[in-house]
Amino acid sequence: MPGKRSLDLGRGLILMAVVVLGLLAACSQTEAEPPTPEGVQIQLLVTSPTQPLPVNQPVNVISKTEDAKQQVSHVELYAVKWPSQETGVESGNGSELLLRSDAADFAQTVFTAHQEFVPTEPGSYGIKVVGYNKLGHSAETESLEFVVE
């Protein structure tokens, strides 16, 4: 009988070891991280105002640009629609006007830009933001439209 008892004890230890190893393996498995998007990603962190904005008051446009592999270089704010210029030409012809450009302060993969401009004329405006990585690749936001009175 002493041989049978040590055999049962050995089987019990092996069974317990298998269960413990299985639990450890299950606990150590982590969910797969989603793949990092390739290239430049950009989004506006503001929405179109629901009320007209006052003329000569600053408008603050906030955007977030990301590039996990190549780092962000700079962000440009464009007017894609604005009231007539001094020459009397309407802007709705597909032209764009660079309002400002802001460089990332250091080598970073995420850059949140706070870009301000002052609309000096009443009328309809449309703006967009374009973000660039260190290789010169870019992505742009949809245009955001608003009225200034």
C-alpha cells in the first residue's frame, strides 16, 4: 500500500501543477493592442458655433495631430471660405488662405495646437487645419464653418 499512496500523491501534485500553470497562462495573456494607425492623424477639438460670432473677436481653434512613427512637425490653420477681400473677389472659388503655422515645440508624436485668428469682416467663414509629420506627409480636417456679425 505504501507504493499506491505515493502514486496518488504524485498524480495529485501533477494535476495541481497543470491547473496552476493553466491559471497563470490565462492571467498572463493580455488583450492584443489595436494596431497603431500609420501616418499623420488629425482632428479638430472644437465644433462650429451655433450662434454668430462677433467681428474683431479672437477665434481659438484647437486641434490634435498625431504620428506615432515619424513625429509631428507643424500644424497650419487655413481659411477655406471668407468674406470678400479688398479687391472685391469672393473667396468661394476653392482658394485657401494660410492664417498661421505653428511648429511642434520638440520631437513629439502628439501635438495639440491652439491657433487663434481674428475675423475682421462680417460674413461666412470656413476654416480647416492641416497637420504635418517630419517627412512632410500631411492630413487635414474637414472644414468648420461659422458666421461672423
